[in-house]
Amino acid sequence: MPITKLISAALALSALGACATASSAQEQLETANLDKAIWCMNVIEVELDLDIAARECIADGYIQHSQHVPDGKDGFLTYFAGRIEQFPQMHAEIKRAGADGDLVWLHTHFKAEPDARGTAVINIFRMEDGKLAEHWGAGQPVPETSVHGNDMF
């Protein structure tokens, strides 16, 4: 086999290996981001532990897009402290989740009180260095009935 074909074959295999490594690194980052976001939401909305959330979950430059939650890490923590005080039995259950690059989404059933029907919530987070750095969210009350018989989850 001529040397040029050997070099071409070696370059092609090297390029394939680089693509596989990049894909693998991307998948590892997405998995790590997803695992951390799920863990953080559990800390915040199940364990109700804002001390851990402040240290481990919320980036210093946290950006908020929900209109009822203040911007910044301190704004986030102040909002959730008030929410925990108002609803000490609040609870959220993640029903499904996914990641794409530095974005993570969580489909959650949030209940302010144990017997409430609750709210179906979609949270989208941009992750940065293993912390929640930016948030977009949308929610709607869980209805008693629906025209199609499907539930929210």
C-alpha cells in the first residue's frame, strides 16, 4: 500500500477518534450537568436546604428570567427562603429530565402543600462549572380533569 494511502487512512482514523472523544466528552458533561441539576433541585425543593444550595448549587452570577424571582444568587436565596417559610411542607418530584450541551430541563410536579394538586413546571437551567447559572421556567396548575383524559405527567 502506498505511503500516501497509509497516511490518509491514519488521518481518517485519527479524525474519527477525535470525534468520538469530543462526543464522549460532551455526553459526560451533559450527564454531569443533568445529575447536578437534579441533585440541586432535590436540595432546594425537597430537603429545603438553602445553605447547601448556596455553597453547591447557585452560581455567583445567577441570571433569572422568571418575573416573580429576583435576579442574582442572593435574590434566588431570598426568594426561596420566603417560599420555604410560607410553605414548609413544599415538595417537588422530577418526572422527566434531559440535557443538551450546557442546558438542562426538568419536568417537575411541584406541591406547595402535601394535599394540593400542585403545578406542572418546566425548569430550564444553563449550567456553568457544575452550578445553576441561568433559569427559565413555565408552569401551570394541575387540573382536576382534562378534555382528553391525559394527566400532566
